[in-house]
Amino acid sequence: MKISIFKNKNFKEFLYTLLSIIILVICWKVLSIVVDKEILVPSPEGTLIEIIRIIQSPNFVLSVTNTLIRALSGFMIALAAGIFLGMLGGFFKPMYYLLRPLVLINKAVPTMAMILLALIWLESEKAPILVGFVVIFPVIYENVVEGIRNVDEKLVEMMKIYEIGKLDRLKDLYIPSIKSYLYGGMIAAMGLNLKIIIAAEVLSQPKISMGTSFQIEKANLNTAGVFAWSLITIVIAGVLEQTLKVAKKD
Amino acid sequence: MQLEAICKNYDEIKVLKNLNLTIKDKEIICILGPSGCGKSTLLNILAGTLKPDAGRIEGKKEKVGYVFQEDRLLPWKTVHENIKLVNKKASNVKIKELIDRVGLKGFEDKYPSQLSGGMRQRCSIARAFNFQSEMLLMDEPFKSLDYDLRIKMVKSLIDIWQQWNNSIVFVTHEIDEALLLGNKIAVLSKNPCTVETILTINTSQNLRRLEDRELIDTRTKLIRMLSKENDSRAYKSA
């Protein structure tokens, strides 16, 4: 008799993911043995010890909290601006063309250039928020515009014939359509956001943050510490992404 | 409502030319005609979404409902919510009654993706009736359904219409649908579109059977007329 749990799709997905992680760790271990220099490629067990040390350090929670506050601040500002301007751009063609250069600049400007400019303009605590905003805003904006543009014209025609007011059209037709696009954009943007914020923190060096911690480990030539912080970042990004996915399902 | 000498051109193409049609209150008028003859253009003019290039419309209806070829339901709303959408003042009791009448009892909380094509179209008919329009336009609403289901849908449409009792303009390709539904059947010609003939059926819709002499004779006339206009193979008869 087959065990019912093996029929569960989620469980199968989990098994494949676990298998992939095990293979990656084995490859990592083999590479560290071949290279045989902790400063170049630290071993998985050395990195694990570093993770435990970092988690137990007194500033760990504060570092993560500070970085998350910056990431979420940039994200929320980009979300609000992206939704507002995206709706203007989606509904009104002239607004779309007026906003196009701004969005293109945001998309095309090199992240490093933006970090340097943010450092010149703002204090080190706030610079990463601006960088996060600049990177996230075009993703959210374009998803909102797409959501509006891809509304089924036949449904719009139906609503006009049935004399459904503009406000109800927005509530019953456009917002549900935007939502499906927006969640996709938000999930993609959230992972990107954390990476960008940490990169900005590495350069701006705010007092206690994940980016600053990366820089300290690098200055101490503690490659295992850099690996450990990278793994912590991956876990946090994964948790944020999953939270958004659960919110989407609800 | 009266259409007098209605003309509509798209660029150089004359779609409607001197089209005359009278739609009386409380009657169903079925429109039969070859594909691409301008039936949808006529419906859009009746709905007020398209303006004719020439001609007069008298007694224009302010509130016009429309049942499209596709169901056009909002996928994120349930059957109940989709019906309520067009008339938010309608009581839940009234919506429940409409749902019962179109045979969707027990499916109130289902989403369109959980329903069959026929059920979705029944939901869109209930939505149109909830709009409480003075006139209802139906553009081949049962096109995607098989013959038996189509006849069932026609019967349930008659049932709801008898409660509601306002005018319906019903565009179809199916002679049997027109025979069972129409107080009048208007046959359109093609290139350009005008009203070729209007046939009247006097028997009440409730008492009609496709085997009745009157319907058999009317069907024969319709087939003859339509054969002149188009390849008769395009028209199915029982």
C-alpha cells in the first residue's frame, strides 16, 4: 500500500528541493577539499560554525532588524509610488509617455552609480532606502500598467453596457486584474530588494546592519563569515518571499 | 422602438442599408441572417454603443441589457456576485429566485471556472434579467452549446421572459431557436444588410412544439428564404 503522503505534490516538491540542496552542499564540500584554502572556499562545516557564532552575537538581531526596516521602507515607498503612478500610466496614455523617461532612467541607471549618488545626497542610514526604491519602483510600476492594459476589453464593454459606474469598474474589474500582476511583481521585487539594500549598506556602512557585517567579515579576511551572512540573507529572502506567496493565496 | 432607414458603413463597405425594423414592447423578435451580414452591428446600434450614419431611431430604450456570445462573467466573482454586479440594489431573495429559474440552484457560491459552458451562459442570462432593462439584446447566446442543451436553454429563457415580459431581440443562426422563441422572425439579407422579410408566429411560446404544423410551415419558408441568401448548409434544421 502506498503511503498517502507521497502523493502529496507539496511533499514531492519539498523532497526535490532537499535533494538539490544536498547535491549543492556535496559539490561545495568537494570544491573546498580540492581548493584546500579556507580563505578562498570555506568548508560547509566551517560556515555552519560561523552561522552559529553570528546568530549568537549580541548585534545579530539588531543588524537584521535594521536592514529589514530599510528594505521594507524602500519597498513600501516603491509600492505606493508604483501603484499610484502605475494607475495613472495605465489609465491615461499621456501620463504613460510622460512617466516613461523616469521609469527608463530608474531601470537603466547602474545600481552602483545609484548607490554612490545616494551616498552623496543622503546620510548613510537612509541612502540604501533610496537605492531600494529606485530599483523596485520600475518593477511595481510596470506590473500595475500591465495589469490595467491586460484587462479584457470584452469585460469593459460588458460593464459599460450594464451602466456600471467608473468607481465600481475600478473596484470590481481593474483592481482584481492589477492584483494578480502586482503580486507577481512584489514577489520578484522583494528578493531583489534585499540584495540591493545589502549592497548599498556594504558601501554606505550604516552603524549596525547586515551590509556592514558583510564588510567587517571581508575586512577580517573571514570568508566563512561572508558565506555565513550570505546564507542568512538567502533564508531571510526566502521567508519574505514565502510570506508574500501566502498573502497572495489568502 | 422603431428603426427607420438605418444606414451604417465601415470605410467603403456598406453594412446596413435602409434597414427598417419595429420592436414592440413585450415581444421577442428573432433575427436570422447569413454570417457577417451585420447582425452584431444592428445589435450595437440598438444597444446605443454604435451610432448609425443615417436613419432615425424612435422610442429609443434607455436601459438595454445584453447577453453576449461569450458569458463575459468576472472570473473572481461567484455566480451570486456576478448576477448582483449589474444591480446592486437587488435583494438576495430576488437573486436567489433568478438563480433558481436558470437552474443554478446550489451553485450560487461557485466561480465561473467551476461551471460548464452552459451553466456560465445561464448565469449571464440571469445577470441580464437582474439588470431589469426595458429591452434585452441577445447575440447568439447559445452558440457554443449542443442542440439538446440549446433547446433546454430556449425553454428556460421563455420561462423567465414570461415573468419579466419585456422585449427581446434575439440574434441566432438556428431556425429552431427562432421558431420556439420569436413572436416575429426577421430575415436579413447580406451585402448590404436589410430586413428581407418578417414572419409572425401567433401561437404562444408555451404551447409551441417543433412538430406543429405552423412551425413546420414557417421553417420551410425560412429555409427557402435563407437558401437564397446563403448556402443552405449553413443553416441547420431539425
